[in-house]
Amino acid sequence: MSQLRAFAAVAEHLHFRDAAADIGMSQPALSSAVSTLEETLGVTLVERTTRKVLLSPAGERLAVRARAVLEEVGALLEEAEAVRAPFTGVLRLGVIPTVAPYLLPTVLRLVHGRYPDLDLQVHEEQTASLLDGLAGGRLDLLLLAVPLGMPGVAELPLFDEDFVLVTPLDHGLGGREGIPREALRELNLLLLDEGHCLRDQALDICREAGRENAPVTTTAAGLSTLVQLVAGGLGCTLLPRTALKVEISRSSQLLTGSFAEPAPSRRIALAMRGSTARAAEYRELAAALRTSLRALPVRVLDPAA
């Protein structure tokens, strides 16, 4: 199986060093594993040159089968682990950056208190990377904004939360309630970098308010930087309510304003592979999370939502 994993990694990265790093194997060991597999199969899988790695025609065909075999073996091991004992072993949880700092304390308290035998491993990544990790078996469960619209991925909705307008102290909308969405048409709105789902959500909200193709001159890699840019007077931004307590406390130069109902909002959910053998566990975890999250400024959802 290690030989198959080595070949699949090389087929994905077309680079021995990157492939070895990806699967935690030394480069000589990986090269040896691929060579051994070639000898066993009696075909050349990889064309090695001084500058790059290419798959042979046979390698291209067998790479597809190798990935399928590894996925099936992974599913078999996952099912065996789930049958052996629920909420034990490793759970690799992927979380988006605009959720992780604000929800993880609640998640970790719940897991440590209720599921002490569960080895929770957390990976903070952007949505596209998380979905790739889930599809490829690198991750087991995701905590992120939905809907995803991904075939083969089941969503377990947790809550809805409103967006809040964050402004500098001297801004006319600072501290106001009942702000109409149309006010977004005229604002100098600061956004996260491309790749963050929160950026896409903010742009969708702007389009719904009638704002099209607004120029974005300043962006940030994270919400903390975004808030500091607002405090410095560069513009305004939108924050989910769960982020307010942490981010607004970083500066005394900020005000918040709330939108008129229905306020723009986002939905947060757990996402799992539809074929996972641990579906019952993940649904139980989602139910427990909904109870724990009631202390936050969110609207906890019914499981049927």
C-alpha cells in the first residue's frame, strides 16, 4: 500500500520532493517505492528527467486506478474505525479563517468535555482547499459557510448570523441601527483577499443592494488586518457577528452599525462526504454544537433547515 501511495503522490505533484513531503516519506524512500511498484507491475510508470517528472502512458492510466483504490481502502479503514467505537480515533476538522478564531473555543470545549477519546486535529484553510481535502480524504469534516453546491458533500446546518457594518469613529453610519442595505452603494468598502468566501459573500450583498463593479483598492489577508484598516480611516467593512467581540476590542477607533431587517447574513454548517461511514457521529456532533453555540450572537438552526 505504501508503494501505491507513493506513486499516487508522484502522479499528483509530478515532483518527487513535493510528493515525499505530502505523504511524510523521505525522497529516497518514495523513489524506491515507485521503482518497486514498477518492477512488480512490469511497466514503467514514471519518466524521470533531470528537470521534471512525467507520467508514462501506462502511468497516466494506472494513476486513476491507484487513486480509486486508495480512496476505497481509506473508506474501509474509516468504516472499521467507526464500527469499533464512535468518537474515538482521529477526526481531521477543516475550518475557514473567518470562523476558526471565533468558534473554535466553543468546539474545543465541547470535544474535550464530551468526547475525551477523540483526537481532534484542526486545519485552517480557505474553502477551496478544504473541499479538495474533504474529497481526497485528507480531511474528515469541515466547518464553513454554506451553501456549497458540491455533489457528494452533505451539509449539516448549524446557525445563521448577521453581518454588521464596521466604520471609523467619524463615519456617519457609525453606531446607527436599521441601516438600509442601499447604503452599501456609496461606501468605500474594504474586503478580504480573493479566495476567502467572506469576500464573495460581501460582494453578493453589495450586488443585492444595487452596487455593481465597485473598485476594490485595498484588501487584507485576515479580519484582524481588515479591522485595523478601518480604524485607520481607509474605509468600512462587514463583519459577521461572531467576530465582533474579538475584533472590535482591538481598537478604540471603531463603531458598528446594524442593518435593517432582514439583515444580510451567512449560514455556517458542518460538511461531510455523503458516503462517510461516520455520518451518525457527525450528526450527533452537529446537534451537540447547536446546543453549545446558543450562547453566541447567532440564530441556531433546526436540523431540518
